[in-house]
Amino acid sequence: MNQLSYSQPELLGNHVFAAPHIIDGRRMHGGFDAAGHYVPPRALGRAQALAAWTEALRARGGELFEADSSLLAGVRVPNVAQHLLLLRAGHGQTFWNGLTITGKIEARGRVLAQMAFPDLRRLVTQEIDTMAIGHLDRGLLLAHGIDEGGEPDKGIGGHDVMWFVARDLVFGPKAFPDVDPPASIARPDTGKRVMPEIAPEYEGMLSFLMNLLVIEFRAEIGFAGTQAILRTPDLFADRREKAEAAALIIERIRTDETIHIQSLRLYLGELRELSFRTVDGGQVAGRVLIDRFWRGLIQWATVEQPKLAAAQQRELVHARLLGHPQGERLRGEFDALADVAA
């Protein structure tokens, strides 16, 4: 029988690396095996545990939560073609800003290492100690948070530092003024309860997990576009090797993120198969509440949010182009390259 209960040290365990992950003098998490292949951080026990919990879920008749990044395929401003136009015209600030903001959003993910979620054992009626959701406070959330925000006290960068290193490889440090991301990129809290059957703290927890999965999907699409830009042969001509190295860093981030998406789909898949205690002393199937919330979240993420984000980004780019010698022409060409629904 597969092991289904893990200690925190087991879930945080690393492979033995033949070489550390260092680029441009900066130490980052993960490392390389003897053949030179990148190996993600904290993947030794986590990968084994996730596989075992997934097999156990399927043996109970369940399945990973059915969702992937194709849900968010839609308009993006700027899209890859628009970025290429701006970069070829010598306007690198928009791309630089995107890299910076992504790194700072990744840094925020370190909050997972400090978060105290409410005890799910008081919400669900079944025993969860041998499930992934029974290990959220035993190392899984800690590992996810450290992946994103690194271990600054040890001088080891996570995804935040990896994005900043990638940015600096192609632009050099401090190429443009610093920029901050929006206060939140999750679905806004309207104050309206979607899962009133359960206590608010548990609705908040489930909302957090589902919003985080959407953020991971959105990031995956953005990461692929960023790599395509970095690997465009006529861009960053004086830094081609560094641009390729930057694209490779992002590929390693995408490798790391695979375990995050798998984890979140597993948590939600497990929760859908359980019964929740309601505030009135009854019970409700987890799938009822999770599927209800997910439908509303996806409506926002695929219909409402893209329109708002596209309009905001278009306005920002138009404003930045005002001072460009060929600003009017670039604005027209930029808009002509917009995705159909933008």
C-alpha cells in the first residue's frame, strides 16, 4: 500500500543536486542532476505524496478537479504580437513592467508559508489525515509559499527572484522606473456569500484555493507568451544568449508550477468528494458548493475580468506612447494587432 501520511520534513525534502541553481551570480532554488537537467525544489517527497494521494482519490471514485489553463484562453493586452511591435520600435517599458509585476506577484505568494487556514477537520465529516487536504498545515502550503517567494534568510531566491533575474538579463538592472502590481489579482470580494451553508472562514478558504488555481492558469498562459517573446530571434540582438537564458529560467518556473497546479486540482478534487457540516447542523456535498462557486469565478475570469484588464492595459500603453516620436503610428498598429474580442 502507498504511503498516505507524511511529515513536514518529508514534504519539504529536496533531491540531492549535483549542482546548485545559480545564474548571473544569484542563487535560486532547485538545482541540477548529474546530467545537467533542472530539478525543482522540494519535489522529492511532494511528488511521491501527490501521486499516492491522487491514486487513493481515484480508488475512492474521485478525480482531480477538472480544469486547465485553456479555460482562460482569450483576449490579452498586450498580446505577443503587440509586445513584438513595441519592442521592435524600441519601446521596452511595457514588457519590462510585465516582468517586474510578475516577479512581485510571485513574491506575494510567500504568504502561503505563513497562512493559518481554518482546520478542515471541523468542516468535513470524513477522516482526512491520509489525504492531501489533511497535510495543508503539515508542509504543503509552506512548500508552495517558499517556491514562490524563496528563502531570503538563506539567500535562496524563489520564483520572484527568478523573474527579476530574467528581466535583468535582457534589459540590465534598473532599465525603467520601478512599478507595482495591483493590490489584488483575485476575484474582488463583493461581500455577497456564495456558500452561506458553511461558516464564512471556510468559504474564504475554498475561495482562496479556487482563486489561486485561476491565478496559476492565467500565469501559465502569460509565461508561454513571455518565452515566445524572449525567443524571437531579432529581439535583444546584443543580448541574444542572455535572452535565451531568460527564457530557460521561465521554463524552469513553469516546471515548478506544474506541482502547484496538480496540488490545487487534487485539493479541490478531494473536497468535492466529501460532505461538509453546515451552520444549521446539517450536511451538504462538497461538490455542490465548490461547483457553484467555480461557475461564478470562471464567469468573472473569462468574461468580466478580461474586458476590464484589456481596457486598462490599452489605456496604459496608449499613454506611454504619447512621448514616442512615432507614437501615433504605433498606437494605430498596436490596436490593429489586438485580439479579435479586445
